[in-house]
Amino acid sequence: MRHFRIASLLSCARGELPADNGRSAMSAAIDTGTGWLAGARRVQSPNCDERPCEPELIVVHNISLPPGEFGGPWIDRLFLNRLAVDAHPYFREIAGVEVSSHVLIRRDGELVQYVPFHRRAWHAGASSWAGRERCNDFAIGIELEGVDDVAYTDVQYARLAEVVAALVSAYPSLSFERIAGHSDISPGRKTDPGPAFDWARLHRVLKENA
Ligand SMILES: [Zn+2]
């Protein structure tokens, strides 16, 4: 496994960037040696394993637990296999599933990372992109706390663009064109991030920050 260590990224921890360098003052930084994002709350999920190849795709998802409710500890608990099945009827339905994503962006913009980027997280399931199956092998999963038909928050777009820009800088195998929704790679099975997600806005913000 090759690692790409970008000195400029390693030194540009949140808030330390000069204001005139064209990047957001909140730019995210990735240590490609460890695969962790600076400034993210770290909650290490056991639901991951070795990747067979470099990350080549960023997959945008949504999640809310219980469905349609925001806040609360349940997404962390799900990715830690510690969901309290008695806390909500839906939790019983998903009891025992072992899933994870690399990153969660909460409604208030909080970043949480569960799996280092060079490890394989378990977010895509049966999926296909550009003729390749098993997208988890080569994808980075980013969950937005949300549902398909409720507008995502301004700060979620800002954080998502920061994380995408940091990933593209850190991993040359990624690019702004290599971003898909879960619904794109698992059509008919998954609908997230849904019609509420404004792809044009994401690409506009990425361009503005570039
Ligand atoms: Zn999804």
C-alpha cells in the first residue's frame, strides 16, 4: 500500500491557514500515514478491513437514527456494534448488521471519523461503479446526517467540500469527478443522499475553494 504524504496538508491544521491562500479557513487536513483527518472526532469502528487498492471513489450517503431524527448517540453506536435494540423498534430491525463509514458530517457540521481512509469501511454493500463491483474495495464513504427529502444544512455542504478537497489533495487516485451518491452505485436498492442533495452546489463550492 502506497501512502502519499503531502507536507503542505500535514502542516495546514484547521485554523492555521493564511487567509489569502484561496482555501477555506476551516480546510481539513489528512495525515496519509495514519489515514486520519485532523479536527474530526475519532470513534474507531471495528467494522473495517484491508483495502485491496487505493481509494478511487468518494461515495456520499445519508443516515439518521432513528430514521428521520437528528442528534443523539445512535450513529456512533451503530458503527461500534453497540446499538441498544430496545431503544427504538427500528433498531431491532437492523440489529446485528456490521457497517461503518469513514466519515460522518452531522447537521451542525461536526466531523466524526470511524475508519482510517486507507482501510476498507463497510458502507456501500452490493454496488457497481464504472463496471467495477464491490465499491467498498476502492471507495471512501461519507455519511451526511440527514434524510433524502430534507435540505442539508449550509455547514454540511461546507464541511463536505473541505473533506472532499482534502481527500483529493491527499490521494492522487481521487478527483472531483470521482464522487457518486449511494443511489448511483446501488440503483434500485439505495436512494441516498436523495433529491434533497444539491450536487451542483457541492461542485460549485469545490470549484470556488480550489
Ligand atoms: Zn448509503
